[in-house]
Amino acid sequence: MNKATKRSYPTKAKVEFAVAMAREVAGIDQIGAIVFGPDGSIRVERKTESVADEYEQWKAGRGRK
């Protein structure tokens, strides 16, 4: 597999850090999903939000809640 198609997966420590930051900085108390991007990025979602909902808000020009 060449570098252009190779996926990067986060370590357990990176996921734990992302969850801790989501709780501390963003105030997310109930985690609904942890989404991994193809570039190794981590996104933590609330139970009441989804990527599709956020995309629709972004298209409408409203951004995140």
C-alpha cells in the first residue's frame, strides 16, 4: 500500500486525550460517537449531534451550535 492510500489510525492515548479535551473544553458530558478521519483526526460528538446535521448547518451558513 503506498503512502497516498495508507490510512492513519490514532493510538489509544490520542483517543483518550480527545475524549478528555471534549469533556473539559467543549463541555461534552455524554459522548454519542467517536469519528476517525482518514488523516488520523479524531472527532467526538455529543449524543444529540451528528456529522450530517452539522454539514447541513454548515451549508446553510450557520456553523456549529
